Amino acid sequence: MSNKSSTSVQTSIVKTSITLGIFALLAALLLGVVNLSTADKIQEQQLAAERRALGEVLPFSFHDNDLLSKPLALTPLANNYAAIELLELSVERQAYIALLENTFSGAILPVEAHDAYSGDINLLVGILADGTVSGVRVLAHRETPGLGDKIDIQVSNWILGFDGKSLANPSLPQWKVVKDGGEFDQLVGATITPRAVINAVQRALQFFQLNQSKLENSAN
């Protein structure tokens, strides 16, 4: 092969390499942009779901303040609260304090269940000042469609069974599904999921009971 031909081949290889490198760089940049935009959309969707859930777990009849105006950050290691581990938080989450005519009327607490069938379940639990549940909503889950997903209010009304409940009603031994000798209905074909949710709501009530005065003071 002549020097001219050899040089031509080398030049072609260099050009091809450069072209491939440019395409790889553009693809990486595009992928990065897509990931960023997707992450932002996912976060926006989660926040929107949380805002909707706030009004459902603690209706306006129980508060007249803007719940979003002064969120309370709770972290897995928030040692200024008693038994923060009851909430089983994996990341920082927000709690919300409810006021009615400038008087503490309740709180919305984040709680997680890590013992479900198909993964973690994130919930919001509304608790009134007298310790009763005003509402519970599932923010995120990966439970089986047609079975465990019935914990979602958009699928069934099962989650409404917590409304008006407290640590005294039913008594602690009754905070179980009927199959286990408790008071709460189980889901047909899915027992692990409701067990996890029931346990999570009970833990949220226990945390509220232990920290009610601190939650009240946080509103001042």
C-alpha cells in the first residue's frame, strides 16, 4: 500500500472516530437532559399528589390555615423528636400542622411501610388533636394491580376504614386484619399489604401521642 493510500485510510479512521465520538457525546448529553426532565416531572407529580392528599387526610372543616405555608421537616435522624424511628422514614419528609382559629387542631404525618408485599409504601396520616385519625392516603406504592393496590383510594375505599380510629378505638391488640384477630378488613388475595398499612398507621398514631406537645409548639 502506498503512503498516499495509507494516509487516506488513517485520515478516514480518524474522521470516523471523531464522528462517532461526537455522536456518543450528543447521545450522552441528550440522555442527561431526558433524565433531568423526567426526574423533575416525577418530583412535580409526587408534590401534586401530596397536595391533593393533604386536603383529603385533614379536611378544611378541621383547619383554616394554609397547611403548605409552614411545613415541618422530619428526617430519619431527627433526634429532637421522641421515637422518630416509628415513622420509618428513609429520606427527609414533610409534616404539616393544622390550626383552627389559631389553635392546634391536628397534624399530618408522613410514615413509610417497608414490610409490604412489593416494596415500600409511602403514606400521609391525618391526626386530630384528640388523637383520632382524620384520614389516611397512600402517596406511592408498587403493590400488585387488582390485589394489593386496593389500598389506593382511586382503586377502592378500603383506606377509609381508618377514619375516626385511634389508639384506644380499637384497642392496640385489635390493630390487625380480621384474619389475625383484629378489626380491620383484609384485602381478598392480599393480606401482607393491609398488614403493612395498618402497622404504619398505628406507628404514626404512637409518634403523634409521644410528640403532640412538640408538634403544637412548632406552630408558634
